[in-house]
Amino acid sequence: MALRPRVGLLALAIGALLAPIGVVLAPRDGAIVVVLASSSAAAAEAVSRADGVILAAVGRFGLLARSAAPGFSTRLYQSGAALVFAGLGGGCSGLARDPLIPARRSP
């Protein structure tokens, strides 16, 4: 019986530590997001169902995607995405840099 309160306390402590990370990585409307699912095909299906546009592949399980419609991340979860978080940004402009092209250096 003494084990159950410890597990609950441990879960609460882990949640408290991870909450700030979730706030920072939470996607905003119109932002580029990383969509993770069981496969790239499943991620693509979720993006398609959520009325988004695929920008690039991210490994074997994810995609960079974007949608102009509000509530994109919520629709992604409803469409089967396992995890959605803020993707690559272009600074204040909100435009993404292609991750496959190296950044240019100023002379």
C-alpha cells in the first residue's frame, strides 16, 4: 500500500518538471510543426486529414507540416498523430528555412 502514494508523487514530480517544456514546444496557429506518428505514412495521413501541407520529412516517423487554419495541432491529434510540437522557425518572420540547405553566412 505504501508504494501507491510514492508512484503518484513521482508522477506529479515528473509532470511538474516536464510542464515548462510542453509550454515552450506547444505549437501556435500558423506555425510549422513536427508531426510524429508510428510511421511517415501515418504522419502524412494525419496531416492530410487535418488540412495541412507537408513541408519535409523528419526521420522515419515524422514530418514538418503547416496549416493556415486555426486549431491545426488539435486536428492533428484527432487525426492520429502521436506527438505534435513546434518545428523549425524563421525567426520573427515565421518563415521556415529548409533544413536540408545549409544556412548562408554573411560576408
